[in-house]
Amino acid sequence: MSLLLRGKTVCHLCGEVIGLDDAAQQFPPGLFDSGGPVAHLNDSSIHSTCLDALPEAAYVRVLLDDYVRGRDGELPRRRFTAVVTTDGASERVTLVAVYRYEAMALLRETYGENSVVDLTDVEAAHRPR
Ligand SMILES: [Zn+2]
């Protein structure tokens, strides 16, 4: 699952930055068939409003919902929000993972061992925002 850096990450559909308080969706790599109409959404982040405007919005939400609930006996995933501070600069990040330690590990891998990670919020990833 891609990291969403609020205030930095650009929406894959409209090209605008996803703001601190914008409702957004993130997609893991390989969620959609590579030859299908929404293959371009794989491993991307988009505004929820931009998703709503897609003709395939309902289909996309069903697949994403299956993914976060956990298909075939997989564990459900949760959305984590974190503030990561590296060299005095802070970023707000959201990501989807099964476990808290998994989210921490991904953030440490991305920002380095010297970053300070404050996981501030956890919610069920399938809950609409
Ligand atoms: Zn957008």
C-alpha cells in the first residue's frame, strides 16, 4: 500500500495535492486487473471525491472493501495516521496495514531510523471518510 503524505502526495486522477483534511483513498499494488479499466489506480492515492466521479467507482469500492476486510481468511487491515518528524520537519502520513508494528516498520523503512514516528490514529480502513 502506498504511503499518502498529506499536503504532498498528488491525486492520481486530478493532479491536485491531497490536503490535510481531504477525504482520500489509497490502493495497494495489484488490486485491479492489469488489463482492466482501472488498472492505473493500482498503488495510487486519490481524493474520495475524484473516485466518486469515476464510472467505475462502485466496482472500485467493492474491491477495496474486500481488500481491507481481508479476503480468503486474511486479517482485516486498518488505516493508520502518523506524524513523522525527521530533522525537525514533520509530515502527516496515512497508510494501511494489518498490524501497528507493520505500519511502524514501513514508516521507519521510508523515513529512516532517526525519524520520530507518532502513530496518532487508527480506524477501520473500510469505514467511509
Ligand atoms: Zn483528485
